[in-house]
Amino acid sequence: MIHIYSEALHKTISVNRLIGKIEGDSKGPTVVFFSGIHGNETAGVFALEEVLGKIKPKEIKGTVCGISGNLKALEANQRYIDKDLNRVWTDQNLEILERKKKRSFEEQEQMELLKILKNILDKNTGPFYFIDLHTTSSKSAPFITINDAIINRKFSKQFPVPIVLGIEEYLNGPLLSYINSMGYMSLGFESGQHDDVNAITNSIAFIYLSLVFANVADRENIPNFEEYYDRLIIESKTNNGFFEIIDLHKIKRRESFKMLNGFENFQFVKKHTPLAVSNRKNVESKHNAQIFMPLYQTQGEEGFFIIRKIKPFFLKLSVILRKLKADRLLILLPGISWSDSKKQSLLVNLKTARFMAKPIFHLLGYRNRQLDKTHLKLFNRERTAKTKMYKNETWYKHGNS
């Protein structure tokens, strides 16, 4: 058991790895909430402790779990101890980790979380929902981040907050990307600034809404459901809809980086606006767009992202193309082939396929990883998504994104 302090509430609580687990009186979905994967983001832990302490088994169908992430870092109130626990969830890292005899703090945490995850998948029934609760270092409206799979889009669209696609193209090794690669619905919820009491309140609202939308709890059993929903509408500041990441300032090793003061999530910035200082030189925006997750803390490798809103037409078109499995036509083009026999990713030779624009791949569900100067590897979440598990859920049948 560890002790966690919230500056927003001026309160300390004691939690274990398992914050709480509720098994309903009847069968149903399994909803898993992660919190505190980053140790300085305590809002989700406090929110889960509050909600799971009030819900009774007779009020839910299925199973609800609340899990603490980086226990050492949570107790120290810092993002991580040795390495970022939300950047290590790759198959390659996990293979190395299994063979290691001496592990760092985060590696020990990761092994414990992996064991819990496998146990949940083995012992519970689907459909499964995985939700990771976070906060940001800058002032922010609440928002959702997802890997670009249709099951993620449709479930996320039920919430009255902005939804940001494509983060998997810029981050290597987030926990949710690992879970999503196994085909399960997963999303991240960023509730606000780290030590703002509103971040805790927004997380509480989001947890309750998640239980209803996942069909684990009936709306009638959540007394303040409408208030929670309206709260997120107000807090989102009309930033509703889908957004896409188009740029990232990645902080290099030994780079001296500092954000300029005053930037907030979703704030519009003009091209050439100075956003930060890197090695004593201004870093300017390359786009007329919106800034996203500007870094106002010492730990972290992403200085800031740039996002833009996606037009609904392209969202609908991408759904049609993916249902038709139009991506099968890509391998008929020069320079494009399947990367392996499973046909879950493409290998693109940039020397012969330079004509293929990134938006075309995005429409078909592919997000890229640069292997070297001449090759891209593109992953398709639709080919791994366990769509059959969710196709009879109300949100899937009636959602249109």
C-alpha cells in the first residue's frame, strides 16, 4: 500500500495496485480503468477511489476494475523514476523484459501490470473496455485520445468531449496502443491540468459515463448522470468533434527545451508563431492550426503537438473504405507489400511509392512508423480489431464514425 497526496484536494489517500474491483450480480462486459501510469497524474486515482467506493454490485452487470499504474512514482509525485512507464509497451521491450534478471523500478511495475492484464483477459468475459486516465501539464479542456480504429471512434463519440486521432503515429510504446494491438477497445481520457480540482471532478464524471455507455450500469442507477454529461459539455469549451495530430516537436537527448508561457490545449496558433525555445532558438509553429499538449514540466519527451479538425466527410468515407477492405488494393501498387504473412501491416518503399500521400493511408486505417530513410512500416488497427466482440453493442450499431 502506498500514500498519494493530492495538492488539489489537500488530501492523502492510501491505495494498493488494485484500487477496487466490483463484480456485478449478473454477467456483462468488463471495464478496466488505469490511473497514475504517470506518477504526477494523481487525479484518476482519486476519482477511481471515490467512484468505486460508492458503486454496489447489485447496480452493475459484469466487472469493473480500477488499477494504479506507477506506484513508486505516484508516491514520489513525479512522472517516472527511471523511465516513462507509458512508453515501454512494445513487443520488443516485453521480450527483453521477460529475460531480464535485474529490473528497474518501471520494469518491475510493468511486469506486475502485465500479469494483471493477462489475468483480467483470462478470467473475465467480454466485451472488454480499457480506459487510461491522465492529466496534462498545461491548462486544458478534457479530451479523449485514441488509436484510429472504428471500435474506438464509435465508443468515444458517445462522450461530449473532443477526440484526438493518430497519437500512435507519434508515440512509441503507450499502454493503450499495446492493448489496442490485441484488438480491444481502448481510449485515453485527459481530464485537465495536473493539480486542478476540476481534473478530479471531470474524471469522476467520465468514469460514470463510461460505465453507462459500456452497458455495465443503467443510467437510472447513476443519480447525477445528466449533470456529469452536462459538466463535460461545459468543460470541453465547444471543442467537440474529431481532431488529428499533424506535427510533433520531439525533444532530443540533451536538448534544452522550454515552452513559452501562456499556451493552452486546443488554442489556435498562426504559422510562424513562436511556441518554445530550443537550444536558445525559437521553435515556431509550421501550421495555422491548434496547439496540443504543450509541455510545462521537466520530465517528458514531447514538447508539443499540433492538431487540426477532421471534416465529417472524411470520417464517413474512411468507415466505408475500411468496411470494403479497400486497403487490399494497395499491394497492387509499386513499392507496397505486406510486411508479413499475417497481413496486419504494410511495408512501403519510399523510393517507388513517394506518390502515396499520408492522408490516403489514414483513410484506410494505416498509421506509419519510419523504419529508415527509405522505408515505412504501416500498421492497420482494423485488421487486428476484435470487431465481432462489439458489433452487437448499441453504440457500435448506431454510431456512424
